[in-house]
Amino acid sequence: MLQVFVCAAISATFPAKARSADAMITGAGAFSCGDYLKHREDHASAQIAIDITWVFGFMSGYNMEVSDKPTPAQVTPPTAATTTAFLDKFCRDNPLLTITHAAMVLVDKLGGERVKFRYEK
């Protein structure tokens, strides 16, 4: 019984799927920036850690993808505190976008390849 509850709780934590650019996104990256700001407002530290860890995973995946290119534009992820500060500002400025959009812009700002969508600064 406890296993079913834990699985249900974990499943409820993440939206099923959301589209960003032309890729299917699952997990914390599918949360809107408004959702992220609510996590911060509620001091939901476990969810915030998941959100930030998802962004680090996105940057790792990005680095893996570009590593085979002739001149890879890999990025060095900033600290968790700096990433959180970036997400806070990006999401305040763009509450209708997603954590994935924020991660894409962060990669761009760190010297990675350009993002595939327009956003407000």
C-alpha cells in the first residue's frame, strides 16, 4: 500500500508532458515559470531541488548532444545558487513560459547554441 502511495505522490509531482520548441518535454521542465515561482513562494524545498536538478540535467544533456560537433559549444553549469537566481529572474519576467525555456536561455547565456524561440527579457 505504501508503495502505491509513494508512486502516486511522485507521479503527481510532475505534469505528464508539455511541448517546448519541437521536443516533447517531461518532468519538472514542463512546469510553467508561474508554477516554479509558486514553489519558491511556498518554500517547497524538495520541489525546488527537483526543478534545479532538472535544469542541471538539461545542461548535461545539451553538453552530450554538442560534444560530437567539430567545435562543440559546451557550457559550464553555474552553481545551484546562481541557477536559482537566474530562474527566479527569468520566471518573474516570463511567467507563461516553462522551466525548459529558462534552461534553454541559460544555455544560450552561458555561450551555448542559440535558443529556438523568442522570449521577453
